[in-house]
Amino acid sequence: MRLLVEPGDYVLQNYGDVAMLQIAISRLAALLPNASIQVFTSEPGLLVQFCPRAIPLLAPGPGSYEQPSLLAVPFIVRRLLFRSERLRRELTPLVRYIRQIKDRSARSRRTLPRVVLEAISCADAMIFAGMGAINDAFPEYALGLLERIEQALKYRKPVVMVGQGIGPLEHPILRSKAMAVLPRLSFIALREGKAGMPLLLSLGVNPDRVMVTGDDAIEIAISAGSACAAPGFGVNLRAAGYADVDSEFVFQCREILRRAARRFGAPMVPVPISAFPGEEDAITIQRIISENSETSADGMNIDTPCKIIDQIKSCRIVFTGAYHAAVFGLSLGVPVVCLAKSDYYRGKFLGVADLFGIGCEVIMAREPNWESRLANALESAWRTADEVKPHLLAAAQRQLILSRAAYKKLSEIVTGNASASSQEI
């Protein structure tokens, strides 16, 4: 049996996505021990290091399409210029104009590369591992994913998505494509249901084919054991266009976080999730904590999910602007304060807060007085950390059970399809 896996990160530089992929591969290998598990990647050496059971395949990317879509242009502009508020404002009319052109002409401009077509045609099933990619923040990548799903369906392959964060999805081309494709999937496991479930229902997906499980990466955190009583103050902030976080905003957060650390008498502990060039969390974190004489290691050598979890285990609370720092912290029983400035992160954080409940506070940075509300939330988290820990650990265990059940359903779908194919032959 050949399983084709689409990961959330081809370059394996986002360690939250890496954690989800590690769990996906280990579960597939346990449930389907005789299966060949092929994974798209642009870093085959790293893939085998993180997931020894995986077989690397050349990753599809925007450059591999015969005629790349104009969807990519606004995304590229944002990635290059996200650190400048002024330039972003000045380029807004240009981006809107490009989108208008794209909406009229991009629909028929793409062709999947042959290597991708061959991989899909030879697979017995296509599995989309944990990710948060089908949304307006990453239009080119999202469209590519939907096109590969569509191709697998044309080949009559079962397609299953697990550990998915979906939305927001307002872009007309992406939404139209999602509406045409997602209702035909065999099964979708969502990592949050607050925004993801209503979105899927609005796209016409049968609710009987959807399950809300929590994040697959929770298993890695649980296997590491809960955090011990420690004085650390975990810090993460994602400076990127899709987070709507620039240098000025980092400076605003820095002052609030430094004051909180002084009040707590706590060392600030780096909790970097992404090492992707241009948005390295460790660099942003150092801009926040570099003048604090009590800081821990600088975070540049934290390059695996397990190392991140070790950092969080030395913390009493975690502040984060990145999703998986929240997932890891909450799963270890550590209360988390999330700060969201973009709609993309607003949905992610509200989703994880909905599943964990108390112990996860979400602050919206676009709302009035967010600075004082952030300071108060940090104080409350620090004060109630011991009280909320049992609740958080219990919530993580509930999600782990649901997540494992989703993979059991996945294996039944895949083996059922393989049996039907063999009978036809």
C-alpha cells in the first residue's frame, strides 16, 4: 500500500508543523505497518531525521507549475515588505489591482507538474497531515493544496485531512475551489471547531465526514510529561505579514513583557516555533528579551519540537503570538496568554481557547486598551497557574483520545479502499 502525505511545511522549519507530521507518520506506521509512506518535501535529509519511516518525494511548489498563478503576487509583496507599515499602506492599491486581474484570468493558468501527477496516480490514498494552510493568508499555497486534492479525486483516490486548521476563507477563487473540492473528501479532522466547523458547513461539507479532535501535536507534549513547578516566563512573538506584526508592534509588546517579568521576578524563556527565513521567532524574541540580564539561552539552537517542549517545561506561564507555542504550553498544563493582531491568528487562538477553556486567554491587539488587558491577563495567568493546571492536562487528554480516534477512522478508510481495489482487479 502506498500512502502519499502532504505535510504542513516542506522545508521543515516550522516546528509545530514538524510535530504534527511526526505524529502523523508514527500513527500511520503503527496502524498500517506494511504501508509505504511517501511525503512531499524539499529537505529530504531533514525529513528522514525527523520521520525515519517517511520516504521523501520532491515537493511541489509555486515554481514547479508550468504557468504560476497571479495569486502569488500579493503574498510575495507581503512577505517582502511586512516590516514596513508605510510601504504596505502605499502598495495596497497595487495589490488590489493585481487581485482584480487575477480574479479574471488566473483560473485556468496552472498545470500540476508531472512528478506530482505521477505520485498521486500511484498512491492508494492521499493524506493531508496537520496544517493551517487553507486560508486567505497563504493564497498561492492554499490553491496548490486544493488543486492536488482535486487531482487525487479525479484519480478516484480517497483523500483524508487530519489536524486541520481551515480559514478564514473569503477570497473568491479559493472559496469557490474549496466549495468544489472539500465536500468530496472522505474525512476531515479539524484541530478546532469554533471557526473551522461553521466554515466547512458553509462550503457544503457533510458534518458526518468531519470530526473536531484538537491538534495532533498534543501527543508529543503529553509524552514529555507535565511541566514542573518552575519560575520561567515563556515568550514567543511571530513577526510576519500574515500576523500583521511589524517592528513597531514588537517594541510595544517588549515593554509590556519586560515589566511583567520584573513583577514576577522571572527569567524570560524563549519559545521559538518558526525558523523560516524572514520570520525567525528566535530573532524576534531576542529583540524582546536581550536587555534582560536574567534571560535564558537565546533560542537560536532550539530546532526540534522536543527542545521547544523542554523550554516550556521550565515555565510557569507562556505569552505567545504563534499558535503551536500555545498548543505545547496548554498540553503541558501551563497557562497561556495569546496575542492576536490578524484575523488569521484570531481564529487560531480562539479555536484553541475553545478546546482548552480556562487557562488560555486571547487578547485582540486591534481592540482598545489591549495593552492594559494584556498586562492584566499575564498577571492573572501567573497567579492562577497552579489552579488551572489539572484542568488543562485533562483537556489535553480528551483531545488526544479524539485525535487517535480520527487516525483509526483514517486507517479504516484507507484499508477499505485498498480491499475494494484488489477485489476489482
